[in-house]
Amino acid sequence: GAVVSQHPSRVICKSGTSVKIECRSLDFQATTMFWYRQFPKQSLMLMATSNEGSKATYEQGVEKDKFLINHASLTLSTLTVTSAHPEDSSFYICSARDMSGGYTGELFFGEGSRLTVL
Amino acid sequence: LAKTTQPISMDSYEGQEVNITCSHNNIATNDYITWYQQFPSQGPRFIIQGYKTKVTNEVASLFIPADRKSSTLSLPRVSLSDTAVYYCLVASMEYGNKLVFGAGTILRVKS
């Protein structure tokens, strides 16, 4: 089946640094990818919709200058957490839909990336 | 987007059938219902989805009544490995088919 891969799976960084997380669709093209974050014992929160070749669409309350999203190709979207602080520590998960299944095709999720900011 | 409501948690025993019901009173005509499973520190995994009536696959069944204001995920003969969080979601083409997660149901399967 279709697979979405994230890298890195875990990252620890110092406060004030920037961290980039990659999301790849391995065997299908994805014009749209979604980024979520999840705090411990909480549900996933949709952060933004990443659109290939255009600007990302951010959900209300999500700082676009803080969370930079680039969708440079049909198989790769990146999320950069800029000037990370301890409160940005979270589990970040991306997802993509195999459009061969149409607009209601299954949404595949990556394995997640756990960010810890010291 | 239609809001979903489901039980916070459920307990079951191995070998039992588990039914998790989700309400989505404000579901729109073109919306569809999808269910995902999540284990700790992993991304969610697709279980099943449907628009109306009954859908069955190799792992679950989904029952949707005619008014579509609710849906029930049925897991036959659960095992310990089915202990996870189960999310009911409503997706709308009007909103780009993005999935907005609710609180989910924590299912604990005991031996």
C-alpha cells in the first residue's frame, strides 16, 4: 500500500534553533499534504495544508512565520519549526492522500517526528 | 466541518465484539465518514470509511443509518493488540477533504 515517510523520527535541539522535518510520499504523488501536531495524551491538531507549488494554508491560530511549510515537489513537503522553544516540543505528523483513489481516497499518515526542544 | 462526538473510553475483553458509536449531527450531504486507529507514538492508520449503509473490510464493519447522523464502528473478536485510540472523522470536499480530529475513543482490551 501507499506509504508516507517522515524524517527524522526523533530530533532534539537547543532553544532558538530551527528544525526541518521532511514528509515524503513514497509511491504516489501528492499535490496536497497535511501537517498535524500532537501533544501527550491529546488528539491530533491540524496545523496546515501544504499545497504543491503554492503557499500553504494555515489553520486559525497557527503562526505561519513560526512553522514554515514548503511543498516543492509532488512527493515532498517540509515543515520547518523556526526559533524553536520548549513549548514547541511535540509529535509532528504529516499525511497525504493518494489521489488515484479520488478526493475521498485514503489519507496516509507518516510515522511522526518527535521534537524535543531543550 | 461536522463535529463528531464519541465515548472517551471503552473497555473490552479479548474475543468480544466491540462497537464504537460516533455522532455527527451536522453532517452535510457530500460528507463521508472515516475511522482511524492510533497507537502511542505512531501516526494514525486508516480502518474504514463509508458514505451510507454498511461497509465491511477485513478488519472492521461500519454501520451508517439512513439519516447519517451517527455511525458505528464494529470490531469483531478484539485482541490485546487492538488496544488503541479510535477516531471518527467526517471529511468534506468543501473543505478540501482535510481531516480534523476529535478526542477519539480509548479502547482498552483486557485478557
